[in-house]
Amino acid sequence: MRQSLSEQQAATIYQYQLVRRKVIRSELVHSHILIAAIFLAFQLLMYGMDGLFSWLFGFAIVQVIHLIILLLAFIRVEDAVDRRWVWGITPPWFGFKPANDIRLSLYRRVHRHLFWIGLCAVAVMYPWIQSSLLISVFCWHLWLIVPRMLLSLAFRKQRKDGILRLQRNEASYYHQ
């Protein structure tokens, strides 16, 4: 009985078939990192050492905002596996990313929440923070979220009940 159960589990794991693979070219990753360096140069030229502080502190603020939004978005998620996200700095997936494979519908919904609620959080901060920090928080938010939104657009024509697997240099979409 135990053997038949493990065979059934193995069969369900391998019933997924690769539908589409999106390779992330190294040129795109290098240009994405170059944008962050250009942004640092802009901050240094315009605001001096305050710009450097804002550049660093803005990244930390955006990570905290993204963490809060993720925690709020996962209140309604049923599966504990879908709630597991990890923080990392491996290009192009800077910041929080799913620890395991994730349903495409959940990935798209979470990143839509991250994009819009993150922009609203930046807008709410406008009256209380200095301009260099506001620019930094806004640019870091876009810098972190745009590659994920582009990936969402790349898989927009796929069925929503499939599985997305993010790896270092590629993203794969599987379906049963």
C-alpha cells in the first residue's frame, strides 16, 4: 500500500508538461544592473552624499514595503507552499521571489498588488520625505518590479492554472 501511494505521488509530480520557456539573456541582466548604477550616479551628481544615503536607504524602504504588501497579499492564500517566498539578490530576481514553483495566477496577482500598492505607498510618503529619498524609493520600486511585470506579460496568453518556475537564467511555464 505504501509503495502504491508513493507511485501515485510521483505520477502527479511528473504530469506537468513544459509549455513555454522564457530565457533571460545575460545582456538584459547586465543592462538592468547598469540602470541601478546610472541611478546611483544621478543621485550622487544631483544630491551628493545625501543622494548616496537616499539610494541605499530607498532600497531598504522598498524592501520593507514589498514585504508588508506580500504579507497582506498572503492573508487569503490557502496553500502554505504558495506563501513561501525568499529574499535574494541573484540577478535578475532581486528582492522577494517564490521559494518554489508557483501558480501563474497567484504570481500575477501578487505582482499586480506589489506594483499598484507600492506606487500608492510611495505617493503617500510624498509630503513627508525629501525629494532625493522620494525619487530613490520610486525608482527602486520600479527597478525591482518591472522585470517581474515583463515576465507576467510574457506569459499573459498562457492558461492561469499552470505552474511557473523561476530559475536563475530562465522562467518556465508548466501545465497539466
